[in-house]
Amino acid sequence: MFARPTAAVLLLATMGAAPARSPAIDARAKWTQQCKDWDDWTKPAPPFKIFGNTYYVGTCGISSILIDSGPGAIVIDGGPASAGGLVANNIRALGFKLSHVTLLLHSHEHHDHVGGLAELQRLTGAPVFASPAAARVLTSGTPGRGDPQFADHGTFPPVEVSHTVRDGETVKSGEVSVRGLATPGHTPGAMSWQWRSCEGAVCKTIVYADSLSPVSSKGYRFSDHPAYLAAYRASLARIAALKCDILLSPHPSASRMRDRLLKGDLTDPEGCKAYARRLGKQLDERLAKEADGG
């Protein structure tokens, strides 16, 4: 029969015991230490688990998301052209082979988010699925003239698009289903994505919402394009109405990812509503400025 430990022994044991930390928590802490808000687009960042089978594999300033399906994986966005290799390195760092990636998707068709897809397509051999408007840009490597930022964005390495995604279409890889939502505004071909990710019996709905910020080249006026403006507002309303336990965005700081990581929980059921409300306010301010001649 074992002797009962004394109070002194128990105290020493308690003082010497360090709290256990999971690898996922350590990786998140490392990201917040290495990356700051609105960081450089090509600054290397450590990958980390977001929740369940969903991982962050982007840079400090630009998101790239991997969703593991078991038999394969989906990757959304590839960063700028020079960051495609960084995303690939992060995928490998998580223990995945690049051949495990079976599908490449996009948010909006700007070089800082899709420029790296060509390198990822070359390394993985995975097909690229895109919205109809974005497909024309991705295959040419040239911004579309309907883009509010057309005059400011340069070319990028083109990719081969295997399939055009319809609004509301669900794309699959293994057991993972990701729903594509057309959310024009920041660009005409912008897509947002929604899926469920589980850890045991706990499941959460994750939304990768497009940027939807009213940024444009000099001389472009959103108020001069009423049909596009109506579609823009519809996109904001759509994001606000989504079931959304965890919000992600193409620029991590736009959805305040670092703040949530520092608080220890990425979950925020009101995140999509707050995101849409904040961007809607920016759009209203932009339109007011245009009405005043700005």
C-alpha cells in the first residue's frame, strides 16, 4: 500500500508542474509573436490549426487556408506570386505532401491573393476552380476592366482553370464539402466560402469571407455603377446572414484574426455580421465622399 503524500510533497509537485500546452496552441502563439497587424504580404508565417481539419498556411499579411479531407485537401488562395513557395512550405510543415492537395480555390482575383496559385498548381498538380468572372482573369493573368482597382493591379502568372463555380455550388474533396458564394464588390469575380469543421462531436461553421472593402483606383466612382453597387450591397447582406462560428478573410487583419488568437479563441458567432456592418459603413462613407465630389 502506497503512503499518502504529505502536504509539502504535494506543494512541491504543484510548483514544479508546468501547464500542458497543445501543439495547436503553441503554433498560434508563435504566429502572434512573428506577425503583426497588416503585415507584409510575403513575410513568412508559421502554419497553425484553426479548428478541426482547417489550417492557416498563408503569410503574415495574406491568408491561405487548407482544409484536409482525408483523401486530399482543398487550398483557398495562394498569396502573391513570390509567396506560392511559402504556402507550399507551410503545407509540408504541417506534415502533408504537396500531392495531397487536390483542389485550389480563390477569394478575389487580385495578384496578392491568386498570384501564387500558378506555383501551387505546378507543385501540386491540383486543378483550379474559379468563378466565371475570375476565371477570365486567372487564365490571362491580367486584371479585368470591370474591377474597381483595374488601373492599380499588374499582371501575375496565369493558371489553367478546370471548372467554373456557380453561385451557391458545393465543391467536394473526399468527405469535405465547401459551398461557394458569389460576393462581388471588391472585385467582380470575388468568392466567399463556407464549410463545417469538426473536432470529435463539436462542429463549427467556418466562413472565408472575401475582402469586400470599397477600394478603387483613382477616378473610379462606385456611384457611377448602380448595378454593381446593388450587387455589392447584396454581397454584404449575404455575409451578414450566414451561419458563421469562425470568420476568416483574405487579409487576416481585416477580420481581426490576430486579436482573436491573442484572446485564445477564434470563435465569434457574430463575426460575419460585424464584418459586414463594418464594411458597409466604409462603403457608405465612400459614397458620401463621392456625392461631395471626392
